[in-house]
Amino acid sequence: MKQIQALLFDVFGTVVDWRTSIIDEGRVINQQQGLEVDWAEFADAWRAMYQPSMEKVRTGKRPWTILDHLHRESLDKLLIDYGISNWSEEQIEYLNRAWHRLKPWSDAVEGLTRLKRKFIIATCSNGNVALIVNMAKHSGLPWDMVLGAEVTRHYKPQDEAYLESARMLGLDPEHCCMVAAHNSDLVAASRNGMQTAFVARPTEYGPNQDKDFSAENEYTHVARSFLDLADQMGCPP
């Protein structure tokens, strides 16, 4: 096994708790505007539109489009479905940028900080650069570099998203370790020669979660948290 030099992280669900973050923002909107929107349902519906919107880009049915724009198109449809029609452009865009303000899991910042002492840590996310950078500033995520979809012009699990991210670090894939809470992401990374680390996030989808409770394949590392991963990889507190 080759020595790992860089850790590449999935972000949504692995590093940040997108569902609780969107729900919390929505509940503030309910209080401010006197709405009665079920924001848990809204968050789940918004996230359910994530993969289908990217698939149109992956398959060439539409030209390259960043995730911020895909999120906004999905949000515009949801606002109609929920009967919200009196918002200004500023209000709509503020909610769309809730994805820029997602909160990290409780172990994320400390775990990343420990891992950063020994390894390059970078994103390999479907989020666009501005989204990931703003999220990092908002939540204190100490990335060395932002890589992934907008940089490679490919959405995971397309091979190029992984291979180009490694290339931009000047590394062969086998010197990179993909860290994710999603088995499918790690299978794709492994297919492209990367080492892999599974970190379980069993509450990512709340009570509706039906997969990714545990590692379903042989991975380089299987950890309970980023702190556990740091322990396994020789990065003490």
C-alpha cells in the first residue's frame, strides 16, 4: 500500500450536517414571516433534487452548470410547490446560499485540524468553489485546497472528478485517500486507484436514512468519526 500524502473529503453529509442546517435556517424564516412550512420536509425535498439535477450535466443533457445554480433552480420549483410567492430576489437568494452556511459535525473541525498537521487536506466535493470557500470561512474548516466539481468540470462519481483532483495536487491517485460517509463515493474513488476511508454519519438524512449506516466494502480505514480517523492515521491531539 502506497503512503498516503493527501486526504480528499466529500463535504455534504461527511463534513457538514446539511439537513439540520437547512431546517434551522428555515425555522428562523418561519418565526420572522409567520410561515408554517415543514422545513424538515422541505430540506429533504430540496436534497432529493440534488442528484437528478447533476445527472443532466453528467449525461450532457445540459452544459456545465455549478451547484449554486442547480440549487437555485430546485429552490424556485420548491417555493412554488409550497405556495411561497411573495419573496424578493434577495430573500430567495439568501435561502439558496444557506448551503454556504452549513454547520460542521461536532468532530469535524478538530479532526480536520489534527489530520492537516500530517496530510494535505482538500475537498473533493460537488459544491462549487465559492460555496465551499464561504462554508469554510463560516464554519472554520481548515482546507489546504478546494477541489472537486467546478475545478474538474465533472460531478462525482465521474472518474475525472477524482483523477483530476489528484493531478492538481501533483499526486498519483494511490497517494490520495478519499474520505466519505457514502459507500458509493468510496467505491468510485477506489475504482480510480485512491485509498479510502469510511466515516459513518448515520443521522445525515434524519429518520429517513436508509443506507450508509456502515462500511459495505473493504476500505483502507473505517472510522467512527474524524477524531477516530485522526487516531488511526497517527495524528494525535
